[in-house]
Amino acid sequence: MNLKLIIVGFILLGQPVFGQRKNTGNCKIEIYLLNKRINGIDSIYKMSGEFKVTKEDLQDTPFIKNSEIISYTIRKFKEKKRKIEHHHILLSSSVNEKIKALGEISLCCGLKYALVVNDSIAYGGYFWNPISSWGANAIISYLHPGNLSFVYMYKKKNKKDPRYNVKLMECLKKSQRLVLSHSADK
């Protein structure tokens, strides 16, 4: 066999062996802000909950791009008799400046976004001020340098958790970015 062919074969086929690059394949996860900065409040006394969003409501470019999402961690644990699940996205450092550019999110209200998987909206949520004592009947996300957390705040019992969107979970598995963690009782 020709030595050149063997070397070319190693180069073409050996990429996963020599450099563990995550293969996102046809899998793309992005987070878009809405075209208009709408506070997450219906009236002075009633917080907004779930909201419907269409592609036309989204900005043209993603706020967080697929290439900026390093991993998605789901940590499950029990605290007393209550089951708790934390969902976090580890972000590349390039997102930190975008987070700062958003400015201060008001204490009472969130900034709406949509999580999009392969150009299909998985769910909408709110970027929330971490020191706010207000709540919403929705998915609330806290932006921190280097990571984004998703908190499930629905008050309805037996409501399916939208963070477990089938397309999202399949995409995370396919791109090898899903990390599951179970902790013992606290």
C-alpha cells in the first residue's frame, strides 16, 4: 500500500482521535432575543407566564450562537423531600461582552428570549435579574459570565417541563454536549 494514502487516511479519519472536537453535525442550538424589548409583565400586579413566540418575533441573528455553547448540564438532586433539577449551559468567553451589553435587567421584569433548535423554536423564557424577588410562571434564566442557568418556575402541577424538549435533548446528545449529574440527598 502506498504510504501517502495511509497518511491521508489517518488525517481524514483520525481527526476525532487526535483532537476531540465535538461533532455538532446537523444539530444547532441558538438563543434569540425578541425584536422588541418587552418586559415580562401584564400589569403592575400580574406577572406574565408562558408566552407564544414565532420566528417573526425573533431578531435576525442569535444572541447566543451554537458555536458559543460548550455544554449543557442537568444536575438532579434531592433537598429534604423535594426533587430539584438545575439546568446550565456553559458558554464560551465570547458571550461575556454580549451579556454586559444587555445592560441591567429591571428587578420586576424579564427580557424575553427563545431557545431555538435546528431553526425550530423549542420554548420561550425570560432572562431575569438574579437579585429580583419577583417571579414568573415560566422558565427563568440567569445570565452569568461563562454560564446560563434555566429555572423551571411553572406552578401548574403535572405540566411537562419544556426544558426537556425532545429536539433539544436529541441535539445535545448528538453533539455530545449533554452532561447528566445525580447527587445524593442533602
